Amino acid sequence: MTDVDVYRKRLERIEELLLELSEYSERGAVIIVEGKRDILSIKRLGIKGRFELATRHSLFNFSERIAGLGSEVIILTDWDRRGDLLAAKLSEYFENFGIKPELQIRNKLRLITQKEIKDIESLYTYVSKLRSKTGMSLNPEYETNVKFKNQ
């Protein structure tokens, strides 16, 4: 398997996750991130929706407020030590409020990008780099779905 094949496979897996994220977002899910640059990165990848910063408030009060919205919750914290702790704490609080947060997208992104990046903020740049290395602009299915949804 050549480097290009590895990058292509990685890109396809990331774009599948972005499509899943986009579908959650379309259903009104709240996407929880750590910083404003994380939001920018995700938006540049074509994801629209409701973003909340978990780092601005008491986590308990924050979790209670978000749980009160009755929406699905996606935790997309970074995969460094701080992000791991934040994800664990948020999960615990949300579960106490009867909400099972979505953590699979974060966990899969972490596995795919492990050695390359460690945060959401770098995701857009990383995906752009993979696209240029593989000569793929966007996964046609992803591109069609995003364009279709955004019309």
C-alpha cells in the first residue's frame, strides 16, 4: 500500500465521520468543543449547527443547561490530556442528567489522526493536506450531501 493509498483511506474515514457529524447537526444536536478555533475549523469543513464552548462555565451548570435543551449532544473535545479529562467529566454529568452523549466521532477521529494532530482546531488543515496529497477534493457523496443540505 502506497502513502497515497494510506492518505486516501484516512481521508475517506474522516469524511464519513464528518458526514455523520453533519447529520447529527441537521437533527439539532449540540456540538461541544473547547474553543472558538475549533468551531471555525468544523465550520470550514462544511458543518453547520449549534456549537457550545465547554470551557467558559462551571461544567456542572453547563451540562445541566445543555441537557435541559433536550437535544442530542456530541462531545468533540481535543484528544490531549485536558480534552480527555473534559470529555470524561462532561460524559459523567450528561449521563447524570439522563443524556448519553455521542463520543464515537471524537474517538474515531482520534484513532485516525493519532500521530498527526491532537485537536479539533487542526482538523480543517489536516483534511486539506490529505486532499492535496491524494488529489481528492471531497468525497463525492460527502460533497453532494453537504451541498444538497445547504441549499
